[in-house]
Amino acid sequence: SKTFAESTDPETGRGGAFPYGAAGIITGAAVTVVTYGGFESVVSLSAEAKNSKRDVPLAVGLSFGIATVIYVSVTSAIVYLVPWYSLDEGTGIPGSLEAHNLTVPKHIIIGAILLASASLVLCTLTTLARGLLVLSPDSLLF
């Protein structure tokens, strides 16, 4: 029968719920805050919405919820596939899929990472353009 991957590192003996202690919790919290950092672009583009009082909170809430479900699902799947102590920080999810010879999902994930990077650049440029548009009439730029 299949079970979750081992939770204790056989070499170091670390394991359990908090294998890296308080430092690991703080690092994980910092990474989580950074991963949810793109939601300000929704708010900065709120002037474009027809009914911003209704649409912006709804958009932020839905996108936050969908992102949380995706993050938790992917993390659970990876922990199920590979023990946490054998994950390579440089390869992450594609490396864990490669360890199980799952090449098609690995390439799908790599494509999704590339698309997410392009999306991040486009959102940043759109937010920057909107910010410049708001600042320019007040002569706050030059």
C-alpha cells in the first residue's frame, strides 16, 4: 500500500512536523508572503473595473482562494512523491518528477513555470504603466 514519503531524514535524524525548528518556520512564512505578492496588481488596476467596489474584493478573494488551493495541492503531491529531505532546492518540482521518471508532467510544469514568469513580467509592466498614468497629471514625475 502507498503511504506518504518518509518524514525523518535517515542521515541527520531530523523529521517530524518542524524539522528545521523556528528558523524553518520563519523562512517558510517569508517564502509564502513573497509567493502571494502579486495580488497588488489587481488592486492597482481597480480603476479599470466598471463596478470596482464589488469586483475588486471578489477578484482578490477568488484569486487568493484559487492560488491557495493550487499551492496546497502541489505541495501535497510533491511531499507524497518524494521525501522532503531529498528535494533539491535548485530543481524543486521538476526534479521530484524526474526522480519518478514522470517526464511529461515535468515538461508541463516547466512550461507552466515559463508562462508564469512571462505573466509576471506583463502584470508588472501593466501595473507600472497604470501607476505612471496616475502620477503624470499631477507633475509628480518631472
